[in-house]
Amino acid sequence: MMDRRLMMVHAHPDDESIVTGATLAKYAAEGVGVTLVTCTLGEEGEVIPPELAHLTSDRDDRLGEYRIGELDKACGALGVRDHRFLGGPGHYRDSGMMGGPTNRHPKAFWGVDVEEPAALLAEIIREVRPHVLVSYDEHGGYGHPDHIQAHRVTRRACAKAGERTLPGAPWKVERLYAIAQPVSRIEASIARLNEEAGPFTPPSRVSDIARGTPDSIVTTRIDATDHWAAKALAMRAHATQITVEGERFALSNDIAQEIDAVEYFTLLMGTPPKPGSDGYETDLFAGL
């Protein structure tokens, strides 16, 4: 078996745990070379615990500094040993929600020309030489500008990493995936969350949780159930952003979601998937 290497590119600390934590933990436990690249410090996150309210975004960006520690703990829980901030900690800043004044901050990730961060990411790709690369779809999962930018930067970096105009040896990523949240999966989760009383406010529609990915374009299903506890522990590490209660969690909107260790992806580029009897491929490296 080849020496497998996986890289994930996420926008903010906590994204890696919420939507890909179980997959990261699974491959790390299997001895895959796992690299996590985070694009910002998440300076605009809404702080949940009252005792940490003093970290709320200000000109000193204390929240971003604090979230570095949270991410370190989360990576430890997931078994991720190679983590980098794109350009270094604080090089790019959390842009905040779409249309907000923070989109225009001089260091906002959303406002940067794609070529600059793509060149930085291409350098990491050439160094690490991942076979598989994972980020978001063109909608950024739920429309956050930094998620959309991460998608654009990752796609461009894939191309740049293979160009001979950059220093170092070119590298071709075999597969590029987008994180997927199948609409049917979200609908089933909403039904369960509304059947039983529990902490947090039950969601009433798909958009309460995510934009949702049409089932027809989801290609890959990673069952990392054995790593549910690692994912839950990583999510707990992001205490400023996530409240975990049993098998449920909530962000600052207090809307209940399930902690799910079965995670989905859509192949954007590379070797065609080889689906099983359920219509999904079950390994990001299948066929490589």
C-alpha cells in the first residue's frame, strides 16, 4: 500500500472538527499522513461562554489568539500532528459574515486576491505532496465568505502546485473533494432532533443547519463511527464556539445538531470514484 497523504483546508478553527473531525481522526489513526491548513484565526467568532466574553473581537484580536490554543487541543484529540495556518498565524483575518463591515478589513481573507494565498498553499502542497485534498464547495457549505474563498484558493493552489513556474518540484494532487452535507441526511437528523426533548432549540428546516448538498452529487461516505468520541472531544475543545451536550451540539444560535461520525464528500477532480452497493465510495483513497 502506498504511503497515503491527506490534506484538508479549512477556513476557521472549529470547522475541521464539526464537519470533518471523524474523517481526520480515522485516517490519522490508520497511519495516513494528515495535514490540516487553517486560513484564519476565527477572530469574528461569537463567544458562547459568559466567562469568556472578554475575548469578543476587538482591535487586539484576543479571540483569535485564544482560538489557536483551542485548535491545538482539537488537533490533539483528532491525532492531527501537522497543522499550519496559511501564511502563518494571523496572516489572514476572519472576514465575518457575508456583507458585514469586517469583509473590508485590510487583512480579511475574503478581500485578498486569490493568487496570493493560492501561491502560499501551493508551496505547502509541494512540500507535503498530498494524494488527496479536501476543502469546501463553491458555496462554502453555508455561504460564509471565508469558506467560499477557501474553495477558490484550494482549487487554484491545486493547479499552481503542478506548474513548473514555481520553485521546487511540481506535484499533482490525485483527488480534490468538497465537504458535503446531503439534504436527505439533514432532513433525517431534523426529524430525530424533534422527536425527543433535549438541550438546545430543535431545527425546523435544512437551512437552520446548512445549505445542504443535493444527494445526487454526493460521491463519498466515510463511516468513522469508531472515532465518534475523538470528534466529540475535539468539538469540546472549541469551547468559545461550540456547546456539546451528550450526542448533540449547538453553535451560538443555540440550534441543536447531532454529532455525526459518518461524513460525506463530493469528488470535484481526479480519479473517478468506485461506488459500492449503496452508491457511495467508502475511502477517499479508493483506487489510488
